[in-house]
Amino acid sequence: MADTSGHHIVYGVLRDYLTGEELPDTDDERVRQRLARMMVEEKGYDRDELEPRLCIETTFNHIFVRSVIDLTVRVAGRRLFILRYGPGSLVTREKPAIAAARILDPDYRIPLAVVTNGRDAELLETDSGRVLATGMDGIPDRVRAGELRAEYAFEPLTDPGERERALRILNAFDLEICCRGDSCRLP
């Protein structure tokens, strides 16, 4: 029986496709699992090239936010792109995805980011913010990822204020206030 007492409907638990971990079974988590399955079964990535649920934590003005990166894709030892899922409009997801990719790895700016709502997607260049491809076919497959890995430099942030700006963007964009006036926490 589904738990409908909170903001998210929880149908029970499901097994994570990549790790086998038990997770709350929600509509959004089902989409995330389909995306992980697509990355392996259709796009050709090895499971160990995909890092699920990495987090960036921020606190500004006494407001704590945990930004979750749904998938991080590692090719030849380097994180090439992140994939962030969110329902609705993609354009509202661009800025926080770029910010997350710029600071997730402490050694370099991850060069690419993907935003998706599960039906559509955009591939973004994190240096310029440019949209490189659209549609689910725009998500690089493993062969294309190898080519992109050779094309991009993995440079550290050079502007000392860039990290803080990115953290502020994540804190503002990823703050969840649910319809009940509280944060949307799953059980």
C-alpha cells in the first residue's frame, strides 16, 4: 500500500539498479532508475563508470541544502559529466547543474552536464554554459564519451570567487520547500 501521508507518494522500497541498495520507491526514483538502466543497457557504460547520488552540501544564511547529483559519469579515470534529473522544465535546471559540475570534483571542473526530465535532455558545456545537444539522444553514449574525454581539458577553478558563487547557486536553486511549508524529506 502506498504511503500518501507526505508530499511524495512512497510505494514501498525498490532496489537501486547500480548498487542494489534499498531506496524509497517514488515516481521520481523510478525515473532515476530508468535513467541508470538506459546509461548501461542503451548507452554502453559499465556500471563502475557511473557514480550515483553524490552530494554537495551548502549552508548560507543558516539554510542548509544538500544537492544530489543523480549520476556522475567517469571515463578513463576522470569525471566527464554529471546527469541531473528533475521533473518539468529543463531550462530551470541548467544553472544549478553547471554550478554542481564546476565544483563537485575538488581537482577540476567537470566539463559537461546533462539535465533531463526523463523525456527530454540537454547536454551543457560547463565552461560556457552552452547547450551542445538536446533530446535523450544528446546524452553521450560510451563511444562518444571517449571522444569527448579527449577533447576537453580538466582544469581547476582559477577564479577564487567561482566556487562560492557556484555553492550559492546550489543553495538557492536546490532548496526544496514543499507544499506543506517544510522541506520535502523522504522517510
